[in-house]
Amino acid sequence: MRNPGWAKSYLFKVPLSAGESYVHRISKAVIRDDAADKSSGKAKYLSDLRLPGMLYLVVKPADIQHARVLNIYIPKLPENYTVITGKDFKGQNRATIIAEDWPFFAEDEVLYYGQPLLAVAGPELDICEELCSKITAEYEGLPAVSTIEEAQEFFNDFHIVKGEPEQAFKNAALTFDNAYRTGMQEQAYMEPQAMIADFQNGMLTVQGSMQCPYYVKNSLMNALALNADKVRVIQTVTGGAFGGKEDFPSILAGQAAAAAIKTGRPVKVVLDRRLDMQLTPKRHPSLIQIRTAVDQEGQITAMDIDCRIDAGAYQTLSAVVLERAIFICTGAYNIKNVHVRGRTMKTNHIPSGAFRGFGGPQAHFAADMNMHFLAHTLGIPPLELKKKYLYRQGDHSVTNGTFRDQIKFNEMIEKIEEASEYSSKWEEYNRKAGSRPYKGVGISFAAHGGAFTGSGEQDIIKSLVRLSAESAASDEYIVRVLVSNVEMGQGASTTLRKIVAEAMHLPLERIIFNQSDTSEVPDSGPTVASRTIMIVGKLLHDAAKDLLQKIDSGPLPTKEKPIETGKRYVHPQEFEWDESTFTGDAYPGYSWSVNVVEVEVDPLTYVTKVIGSWAVYDVGTPIDIQIVKGQMQGGTAQSLGYAYLEKMEMSNGRPAQLSFTDYTIPTTLDFPDLQCRFIDNPYRLGPYGAKAAGELPNIGPAAAFAAAVSQATGTIITAIPVTPEKLEAELR
Amino acid sequence: MSPPFTVDFEIDGRSVSLETRPDRRLLDLIREDVGITGVREGCGGGECGACSVLLDGRLINSCCMPAVQMKGCNITTIDGFAKTEEFTLIADAFAEAGAVQCGFCTPGFIMATAALLSHNPRPTDEDIRTGLSGILCRCTGYTMVIEAVKIAVEKLAAADLQFNQQTPTSKTMKATSLSPQTIADAIRLLNQGYRPVAGGTDLIVRRHALLKSEPKNAGTGNLFSCRQIVETNRMYQENGRLNIGSSVSLTDIIGFPGCPPLLRKALSSIGSPGIRNAATLAGNICNAGPAADSLPVLYLLNAKIHTSGGSGTRDISIEDFITGPGRTLLQPDELVLSICFKIPDEAAGEHGWIFKKVGTRAANALSKLSVAALWKNANNTLTDFRLAIGACAPTVIRSFEAEQLIIGSTTRELEQHLPQYLAVYGKLIRPIDDQRSTAAYRKNTALKLIEHIIKTAGNIHRNENKKW
């Protein structure tokens, strides 16, 4: 072994705070490699960059919900100003976002309010804006579809059957019908979407804020009819994404690239907050109807679930969001007989898109609140009822897959009781029902399947990672991590390096992770689906072991002769999946959580205050306890915002809240410290036992919040966000 | 377009002199003209705080600070602050606590931490949460950010570092065309079509948004600053009355010992520390927004608006001054110099007050509705009672009819006539549905709050939870 003395390798600077513990060495927190530049303001986000001769691009959105475009009036343009339209795409005026249906610019028909009609490129930003404001369109209005209920058309209609639901309903002593609704949610990353495109000597280079450089690259190749070697995509420091920079960057990159090709100049586009909120996809609103069968003994025997999500005007990736929702449509609960129908409804709304959790938050809200309803109706304390149905190892999922690994809900419940005193609070508030201020406490359980569906990681993503070792000093070498998964705030540049460092017994400083550049890194897949550590991290771990062996058995790498190794994902044979019938193991591994939220509701104003939030997670081995904790707390805040603060209403297809003044994400004063703990349950197929983590905290808290408000107000909450207006109308 | 305008100020220790529009945002001056990119635009609306800088040692949002107010100011950005030892300790604390994720908001948090700790080296948890409440973060859920500030407190104490208390540069400046020092000069500018700005946290956000979407309606850059006019910078107590100059920031009013607690509470509910450091009471009044949080209290206090203009000075009662949403009696050649009111008695036991704002969230929130009340209860008889409601009609509601009915009533009479009082208020409450709330919610909640206030004031229910 050439690199002994690795014990000094980690920057063991972070003291453990009270109550924090870790079992595995790799979980020990290190200082993030990007903290210093981000703190001092030196990190360069896209909006901080300028290229010589650069033009600005301003998009003109349509101000009508559904219409035929009869005419577009463009004023006389000053010199060096150009209009970009759908005709400027040599390949296709469609972005590739799984489906290929969303146009960069509307053609004959506008399908949603805010759909880009065209864009203006030119040297002065304010003149581009002024020109855009002078462009007008003549429309012939068409009837618009604005709600899931109104919608007749759908892009997908999926059915899954587990067990014998029909028989179970026939034998039911009682059946219950309930409907659950979740709202639209804005990702609200702090850095608005931004891109720069440059086309020189037949080569297109696009830089920008994004999660998935190869998604953007593929979309550009298809849209602009360019070969793979003529398109280079570089991810710039990304100021938050949360799914919001999975799909839309392909649109913005296409618009900027078409302008760069047309003008021959670098083109920069930075959305201001209002435009960002107006133009970009949000979390799918949902309407989930659940019919539940209960037998003579009070056992829940079956559920018939109708899950509709608002896909908006174009399909894009909605089918996959729907899949995630219906695969987990009973939440963390084992229901023996299930029929689920799922549809992606077509409306005249902005296409809904990716948002952390990706269908999971909607499905879990409905599933968990339905259990809450059943507990209430059957006269059983919610935790007692929920506990009885929690998934256990060996149980079958809705898709008839098998939960192969240990599920430690008992330990998790024990831990959350200890932290939150849920049961004693629940009993106390139950006893004091109606006393002021109204108080309540709620508990929810959640599951999240890591990575792509079924064998998608092998068949569709074909994830490939590379490591490259080259000499740094005489007897030292550095290792470059070459992956297309990006650092977007979640800490991947630190955690992936830690995995390689640990596998190769190298000091962390010698592992290099750069911003992703498609001219340097292979396609290891998108930075989505909580797959970065679980899938890519594992590939890197295995590649690192190979690389170490190569280095140990040959000459040291040099600058001229680096030693490289690659690893491609192979789906473990134990998993079976039939994509055509949605049967089998939908995901290779699941992460689990339990959330408790405690609230106080003002009896006069119905304003709810979160007075406590606790969570226990099973994410396998946290690769860095502090980074994972940061993910859990941040995700919890987003889910609590989703539950009661963040309201995005459509008024004639037009979002009513288009600023941070009106769309209110949580501030420092909205919650107390968000408590979280982990249990130890290493995942056998993950790097050092790690599995999916990033999305899990976005899934459970909303239902725990709603359960708490339900107890506080004595009504069952069936829709989020739970605004004071809704509570007042309900309790008036 | 207005004639060229030059602004001189200090930024991170160097003097700059920039030719620009008077209404250009400080944020744009910093990023584009000076070239410091660590100050960032996250929302352009004074909400997210990514553009935070220190102005004369105080935290402000540079996205809502117009160039015309920068004359002679001393700006510290993250770029300059990063060169200090204090920065190193705070940044280390943020890294150790895990408070840095995507990093877009981090410089804002660090500037807010510096601003907080420079005047409050041992903050409580509540102080920290309030001090940082104007910086939005979508990644962390704030828990680790709060922890980072606590670690920074320890580090700074251990290093025995004291922040330089940056005080406003008291260099006397030559009056320039757009920062007049006398009322006469200001009136001259008004007559030339210039408009006064006092803070700008609302005006600049609106103007910038309009510039982007409807440049033709955004008007010109014809703004001038009132900050150099001595009369607008004073705050003093005289003969039981409080005079507040139109350039005095909300922070200074809140911190003034003579400020009535009721007004202090209302002003503290506006925006965030960065907004309160720039915003003024005169600005809040002249915007005349139906949801302006200072207005219900000013109505209760029978505040007078002191103006000066071409045809002399006027003292106008706040109720007359505000004529509708965004509309006031202020003439084009008239300037608000100060706001004045009699400070209410505070004799122990008998006096009470309530200010209740129902906002969109816990901090940096706009009002869905607000209710303010002030009373005196002597031996279970209400000898004074005033109540005003915000955001429930085009202007603030204050009913003298209801107040006359209520004043002089005993506890028993109040209980008996409560429905009648509520009916009077009910007729006046005419709210609307908008993007923040519904008319029904506003009306029902306002009436419940009024009922609660009358019961509290009249000692009808003493045991009710009063901790608002």
C-alpha cells in the first residue's frame, strides 16, 4: 500500500454537537470544500460571469392561458438586436425532458399563461426588456382547462393491482371514501435560473446553473441538430435546485443556444425572480381519492386509489412523477389488497415538473392522512393504528416487489418518542381538547425508493463514472472524480470525495472534484432521485478499489501518464422488474423516516405555529453526518412550508403569487430548531452502507403537520397548504 | 431621462464616484459598476437578503436602496468584510456548523451576523432569529445557521475581537443638486418635477419591477433624497408630543426611548432588520398602502402630518391625509417634514393596548389584516377606547361612532352591547380577496379580534390568553 498514514487524512475539525452520534467512521463530519469561497462571495454563479461581446436574452411570455396565435407584432429592431423564435431550432422546437413535447417557443398555439412566444437578444439588457414590452400578439382565445376535476384529457393512465382488492371490497364490513388534495409548490432555489451559450467555429458551449449536464446536452443536440462532439455543457456553481434545475435548464439552454447560433455572439440569460416563478415548472398539484375497505374485525383489508396529478400543458417528465406516486400510494403502510389508477391530467397550466420527492410527497400526504382518518373513525390512537400496518422486511410493495432489507420502524418509533414525547403529548392534548390555544401533535411515516425505477439505472441511465490518478508531487498523486453529478448545495463534492478517499486510504485533500463539464466527465446520470451517493457513490467506491489495485501493482501515475479506471452500473440480478405491467422491485432500496410535528393554533386567527419538529431517519450510513443532517433539516423546512405557508394559486391559469413577498417560504422565525436523528441500518448495496437521503425529508413532515393541526382543531385535514383562511372557513 | 447624476460614496474603504440614474439600485451599482459580485440578487424585492450590505454599519438590502440616497455613505460589502479577522471567525463558524449549502445566501447571512454582533455581542436565540430574519435560505432550514451564529459569538469572544462600530460618516457634504440641505431647495426640486424618496424600500422595488415589465410607464429617474435636510432628520419629545422627522428610519424610531410601545410593536412587525434600517414612517404613510402596518397605530394616536410646500406649511391629520389606496393630500410641490402625535399616558394598571398583525408568515410578512387598540379602564369603566383596523378597507378603519358608544361603558354594559358595537364595525369592514388572503377571512377574523379586544379592555375576560 503506497499511501499509509491515512489517519491524518480527514480534516477532523467539526466537533460533535450534543446528541449527535455516528457509528461509522465515514459519517464523521468534515469541513465542506466549498464553504470558504461561498462565504466570502468569491464563488462565481452564472449571473456573476461575463464574456466579451456578450448579448443578453429576454424571453417574452404569452399573457393568455389558451389561444391560437394569429399574429405577433414586432417593432422595428435597432441594429444588433435579434428576435429568436421556434424557427431557429434546426433539429426540433422541442426540449428533450423524457418526453419530447415542450417547445422552446410557442408555435401556432399558446397552451398556458406565460408560455414563451419568442425572445429578444441584444447588447443592452434594458433595451431588450423594452423591446419585449413593445411586442404584442393577436390571439384567438380558446377554452381553457384549469383544474384536475375539469380536465378530461390525460397523458398517462396507469393501473396496478396488488392482491385481490375486488374480493376484499366485496367482503368489507365498512368502506370509506375520502379525497385528498395537495397544492402547487415552487422550488424557490435562491439562485434564479441562468445560462450562457456561446457558438464558435461550429462548437456550442453552454454554461449554467443545472442538475443534469447530460440532460441539457442531449436536449441541445436534438433541438439544434448538433453532434455530440459539437456540444459542451458546463455546470456553474449552482445556488440550490431541489428538482427545479432538472427539467427547465434544458429549455433555457435551448433558448440561449439558438440565440448564440443565430447571432454568433455569446448570449446570457438570467431570469429575475418574477420571471423565474412565472416560467418554470413546479410541484404537481394532486387530487387523490382513496376508498378503504375495513372488515368485521376492524382490519383494513383493501384500498382503491385514484391518483390524478396536474401535469400542465405538456407531458415532459410527468409520467415518472406519477409512477413514483402510485408505486408508494399506500405510504409506509402494508395494505394487502390494492388497486391504484394513476393519471397525468392535461390542463392549461405551466408544465409541472421535478421537485424533491417527485410524487412521493403527494402520495404520502394522502396515504398518511387517510390512516389518520381511519384511526379517528375507528376510535384508535393514530400511532397505534399506523404501527400495525407499517411495512416489515419480507412484505410486498404495491408493485409486488419485496422489501428485502431490514426495516427498523420499532427502533425509530422508540427514538422519536424519546425525542418528542409524542404519545404523552398526544394524550394530553386529547384530554384538553378545545382548551386555548389549540395544541396538537402529529406523527407520520414515510418511505422513499432510491434511484431510478426498476432496472432504469442499467437500461436507461447506463451510469458510467471515471477516476483518474495523476502525480502531484514526487511520491504523491491526486485522484480526479469524473462524474456528471453536480454539487448544487447538497454536498456531493464533499461526500463523493470522502467515499473515494476512504476507499483509497488517501487524504481527502488529494481527491479532486470539479464543476461538471461534459467535455471531461462521462455520463454518470442526472443529479436526481436521491441516486448520487447510493448509485454513483457506490460506482466510485468500486472504481476506487480498482484504481488502488492498479496503482499498487504498477508504476505510479504521472502527469503525462495518468492511471484511469471506469465503472459502469450493473443492476443486481436479485431484483425483478417488468416495466410494462409495473410488477416487481420498483427500487433497489428504500429509506425510511418518522416525523413528529407539534403545533399551536391561534383560536382567533387560526394562524398555526410550529412549536416542535422531530424526525428519525434510516438513510443507511450517513456519509457525512452533518451534511446529511443539513439535508434533513432543509427538506423538513420545505415540507413544512408546503404544508401551510407556501400557497401558489392559479387564477385563470395565471399564478397569483409571483414574488417572495406573496409566495412565502419559511424564515428564521417560522420554526424552532428542526431536530433529527438517525438509526444505524447499513444498506448492503450502497457505499459504506449509504442509501437514498436527499428527498426523504420532503415526504413525511407535511402529513405530520396536518395530523397535528387535525388534533388541535378537531377536524381532519384533507388538503394542503393548511392556510388560516381554509381553517377559518372549515371551523367558522 | 433625467440629466446625468453623479454619486460619491465609499465602498469597502475606497471612494467611488459614479455617473448613474438617481433611482438606480445600489445592488446594480455594486455588481455592475463597481464589479463586486458577492452581493447577489435573489428576489429584487427586499425579501431574500442575498444583496445585503452594511450602510454606515447597518444592514440594508441593496436591491431597494436608490443611488440618490448614497451620497457620502459608507458601504461595506462581503468583499470588503472578507478581508477582516471578524469575517474569518464568522466564516469558520458557518463552515463548522454546516451552515453553508448552496452558498447563494451565505454572504447575506454573514453580513447580517456581523450587523447583529456588532451591536449585540451576546445575542439570545430570539435575537439571532430576528437579526437573521431578513435572509432567506431554502437549503438548511436555518437550524445550522442559528448554530453557526452561536459558534461565532464564542469565537469572537475568545479572540476578544470588537467590531468597529461604524458610525455614519459625519463629513459635511456639499449639497448637490439631488440631495438638498434646505426645504427651499427641496421645494425647488419638487417644482421641477422631482419626487422625494425617504428610504425607498417600497418605491424602488416597484419602480424596478415596472422598469422591467413596462418600461414606458416606469417614469424617469427623477428622484431626490431628503436625507440631508436637517428638519427631516430629527426626532424629539416636546410638551408630551413626539416629533418624528420624515428621514428617520424605523429602526431609530423603535430604539427611541420615548416611542410608545404600541407603535414600537407595529413598526417592529414591518419587514426585516435590513428593511427597517432603511424604511421610514413618512414613506410608509405616503405610500398609503391599505396594509401599511404603521397606519392603524398612527390613526389611534391622532397623528398629524407636518408638510411644507409652495403655499406654506400644513399640519394634516392622518385620517385626512390619506384619501385612498396610494393616494394622499400631499401636493406635487409639498414635502412631508415630520409626523407628530401626543404620547399616550402610561399610568400603570389602567391603560392597555394591543397590536395584532395577521401576516403571511412569522417574519418579513405583509399584513392580511391588522388591528390596533388603546384604552383606559378606570374601575371597570372604559374612559378611553380607540381601535383601528388595517387591510380591511381601502384605508384604515377607525369608527368614532363605535368608540363614542364604548367610552363610558362599564364592564356589564360592554358585555350587553357587544353585538351592537360589532355591527358598527361590521358595516365598515369591506375587505377584498387578493393573493394574500380572502375577504371572508379578513372580515370574520377582524371581528373576532375586535370582540376579543373589547372584552379584554372591558375586563370581560381577564383569564384569556393575552400573550400576543
